[in-house]
Amino acid sequence: MTKKGLTYKDAGVDIDAGNNLVPAYLKHMRSTFNPQVLQNDGGFAGLFQLQGSPGLANKKSDPLLVSATDGVGTKLKIAFAMDKHDTVGIDLVAMSINDILVQGAAPLFFLDYVATGHVESHVMEQVVAGIAEGCKQAGCALLGGETAELPGFYKKGEYDLAGFGVGVVERNKVIDGKSVKPNDIILGLPSVGIHSNGYSLARKALLEVGKLSLKTKIKELGCTLGEELLRPTKIYAKPLVSVLNSYKTKKPIKALAHITGGGLIENIPRILPKNCNAEINLESFEVPAIFKLIAKKGKIASKELFRVFNMGIGMVMIVNKSNATSIINKMEKQGQQCLIIGKVVKGKKSVNLIK
């Protein structure tokens, strides 16, 4: 403490460090802007006009805003240990945007909240650069955010992330699962690994029980364990929105489920009517090597794996049998692999995993 008296910096909050981060933040934020963003640098809130937004057909449209919020969870522990912070921002965007897609909405914009004990500019810029990259992958604008310096609340070198996204969908295009019926086809969009759920179990199995090092190169993974665990969550926005917009007068997809915590077992029933059961053919998709490694090192039962992790499927779609081939072809033209992984049958609102 100086003779001038106690300052905020003495208490652990460096206002100047936060202010110095603003130009870099604005640079990344502006890189995501589209014509719907009304620039308001330095304002207390962002402005976004609905007119001209993706997913709105015409001036007579009846748009609904769709919003979702989430964080990254203990995947951040891997980023801290690896001192690699440029991908967790993609995860942050993905967790909200993929949830918005489930209602059939096109992403519009995203806002983030970053909290840390001490602002380290080089770390925070990596984080924000990742958030901006996630927004670009989602086709939405990073409209603003907040960085909070909370000394004594977080350990040195650690931070937490939260954010929310907003999308738009025409009222008559909302995907709600109400029309799902037996004989419908279940399609799966492959994941790129763990995504952002189940990291507490993954870390326990691999690092504590399995005694593996993040720096160890694992042959079956083709990279180090740390690199695999930081592989960012797949964002399905662009191919999904493109396919949804390609059908002008009908809803080609009856239901969508983002496969997060709870896995296929708990997320698919959320979109099923009471009289429907989902049969998932486990031989229809490849389980990524990371899940096999977690199972081996942690001696984890198959059922537990499938109710914690995505196990290789990041998004599920339920479609009419007559639409399945058309949707698969349209997805693949967008560069998105799309697999038939099961079907809807009569029964209770649950999932059967069939080999």
C-alpha cells in the first residue's frame, strides 16, 4: 500500500490491466460482426436487428427468439494444466449454440462472461480469440461480454467461463418433437471426441486412476492425451441451418437432441412422445478411441459410459423415413457426416442400446 492510500490494485484488482485488454477484445469481437449488428463500441449492451436475419422468410414472418446458456466445466482444468487457452472459447460457444439449434433456430449472437482472480492479458486474449472463432464457426456475432477480476476467489492462473447465445426461428418452423412417431428414422451427427461433458469422470479415470500424463503421446489417439482432451466441441450450426433453410414449406426434421451430459440414454428421451422408444444400433457408428481409453483405465461399465459421454454422436435428429436419404445427402454436401443410427418404435419414453 502506498502513502496515497489503499487502492483497488492493492486489493488485487488491476483496472489498467482490464482496460488494456479492451482493444484486443474489440478486435476479435468486430471480426464476427454481420450486417445485423449495430455497432456500439463501449456501450453497456449490444444491439442486433432481426430484419434480414437468417431463418426469417419475409416481412410477414412471425419470429421467435431462442436463447440458451452454459459454461465449459472442468475441461478448463485441462487448459490450465496445458497452459493452452485458445480452444475453450470454442467449447463455450458450442455448448449454447448447439442447444439453440435443437429448436430449429439460426444463431444470431453470443455474449460471454469471463471471471478470474487476476487478469493476465495474454491468457485472456487467447480465450476471447477462441470465443470469436466459435462464433465464426456458428455463423453468429460476438455482441459483447464481461471480464471480471475477482481476487481471492480463483486460484492463481485459473478462470471460469460462461456465456449465452440467442437465435431466431419462425413460429411455424419450431422443432418440438410433437410429430415423432414409430417407424421414424434416427440420424446421428458424429462428435469429435468428448466435447465438453463428463470431464470430472474422464480426469478421474485417466489422470488419477490411470496415472497418465497429459504430455504422453497415446498411439491410439494419434496425439498427446492433453491435445485430445482439449479437442474443441463440434459446432453443428452451419450444416443444420443450411439444411433447415433448404426446405421452404415443411419441417424436414421432427426432433433434435444435443448429446451432452446424460449421453444418448438421457438426452434422446427428452424429445420423445410418451408412447415412443428409441432403438439405437451401436454398430452403426464408431466409438472414438478416447472413450475406449477412459473405459479401460477407469474400469467403467458400458452403461455408465453411455449415460455420461456422447460416445461418438454429438447431435441426434429424428426424421420421417421418406426424408432420411434427402437429409443425409444435404448434410454430406455441407461436409457433415450423417449416419442412420436407429429408429423409433412403440414403447415407453426411453432408449434401448442394441448391438
